Amino acid sequence: MATNLVSLIMNFLTPDMIGRIASALGLNKNDTSSAIEAGVPGLLAALAGVATRPGGPQRLADAAKQEVGTLDKFSSMLGSTGQNSLVDRGTQMLSSLLGDRDQAALASAIGKYSGVGSAAGSSLLAGLGPLVMGAIAHQQGPRGLDGSSIAGLLANQKDYIADALPSGFGKLLGGTGLFNTIDDATRRTASAGAEATRAAAAAVSRTIDDTRRSATTAASTSTNWLLWVIPALAIAALLIWMLGRPAEQAVQQGSTAVQNMMVGGLDVGKQVTDSIGSVRSTLASITDEATARAALPKLQAATAQIDKVDGMIGQLSAAQKTALATLVNPLMPSINQLFDKVLAIPGVADIIKPTIDTLKAKLAMLTA
């Protein structure tokens, strides 16, 4: 099974490491975590695109050779004189690989998504450049630092990258073509979700048919058939609601209800739907202690984003508060089930329970 580069890098970027990066750049830790959540898969997606261009694989190989051992030295460079050298090296490397326009577009998208701004997004992206390339060099080893091997590695990462990209982040790069290479993987992910919905619908259809047949039988054998049929139909209706209206649809409908709810320059509806979508996908990715550590920064980033909305509740009108609660309330049962599921995995609670407890409290404020 191919190594998941996104997980490898996110495991390296521990909460302590993210805190040091935030301190070195003069940023809030949660905002930095959010920027990294978008920056790591975003940069890998861009590099996967470079690997498909003429001469791109060799340029990637040359860059990777320059970053052999960077993972070992990265921590010591933060907050020291070596930090400026790291950022300068990353800026030059990404300019050579992506071009100034695409590099600036990616940095700007990271800044907008996380709220750190374009300048900080540019510095963070430049710092991530050597780190990501160093991870590629580490994964390949000395014998795999050639263009074709690195191009093959990145080609095999498309599904992982597509899964890791935060909801809505790609829209910030519309028209740039930076993510064209992984679009197929993204469509496959969406297709899988649609297939699951169709399967659920089929199950509901079978349930309704069975209920109708049972009702017909009951009608022929009992004069009190309505006493049996009505509860059965009620159960079928409940199944239709539960299976035919999944959480994703509820998010979409809720988003429509609160669309363009701008408060203090923040689109509250988009903030909430993106954050909840990130929480759901992140929780679903947790299967053991390693994936829990990789998921922790994403959960912390989502918590920070929801906290921004909590801080603006006092500025919402009564109608806006109602719309917000209507959006969040239907989603909480499934999210709470995911919380319980991941916390039951051996060793996971010790890693993420404090963050989940905080996240629960933040979400509860939105449902009031």
C-alpha cells in the first residue's frame, strides 16, 4: 500500500511543532494549524501538477536532492537565524517549480482560507516548501531521487491529496488550474458519495415495498388493519428521512438558509458548513493513534473557525440565530456518533479528547 504523504507530513507537524511555527511567524496557533491543513495537501496537489509537465519530473528531482535531511533539521531552524534562510530557499524553490503567479495564488488562497492574510500565507507556504520536498526525499531514499520515481510517487498520491483538501479551499483557486491533476480523484470521491446515497435510497425503496406488501396482507386478514399499517408507514417515513436525507444534504440546505449571512466581514453560513464538513471528514479518517495525531491539527483548526462564529452570535438577529440553529441541530446526532466512535478506539481518546470536548462546547453554542 502506498505511503500517504499527507499523513506522513501531518504526523511530523505535531501540535508543539505547529505552535513553534506560529510563534516564529507571529501568528495565532489555531490559524496556523488551519493554514497548514490547507497548505500541505494544496502544495502536494500543485507539485503533482508539475510532475505532469515537460521537464517537471526532473525539476522536482533536483529540488528533492537539495532537501535531503531537511526533516531532521527543520525543528532547529524555527525561530533561529536559519528560519530566514529556510523561507528564502522555499520561495526560490516554489518560484522555480510553480512560477511566480501560481505560487502567489496558492499563498493567497491559504491566507484567505485560514484568515492569516496573504503575506503570512506566503511566508508559511515558503516554509512548507522545503519541508514537503524533504518529506518526498525522505520517502524516496537516495535511490529514488530521479524524475520518473518522484512523478510516480506523486501520481499515486492523488486520492490521498483529494481526501485531505479542506472543503471550499479549491474554490479559492478557481481558474488557476493548480488542482487540475487531482480533479479526477476529487470526482471519484464525489461519485463514491453519490453511489452510497443511491444504495441508501434503494434500501428505503425495498423497505417501503415490504411495508406495502405487509399492509396488503394485514388488510385481507384483519378488519383492524389500520391499527397496524399506520405505525408501519410511520416507520417507513422515518427511514426515508434518515437515509434519503443524509447529513451532507442537510448541510447544503442549511447553507442555502444562511447564505450571504455576512457579519463583521465573515460569511457565517459558509464558515459553519465548511467547518462542520471538515470535522466530519476528519473524524471519519481516524482509525488508530497515528491517524488521530494527524487529525488533531485539523480538528483544532475547525474548532477555531467555529469559535469565530460563536464570538459573533451576539451580533446576529433573532432570525439569523434561528437559521443557524436550524442548520446545525440536524447534524449533531451523526457528529456525536462519530465523536463516540473515534473516542472508543484504543489510545485515541488520550490524543484528541480535550479537543473534541472543546469542539462539542463550541458546537453547542450554535444550536441554542
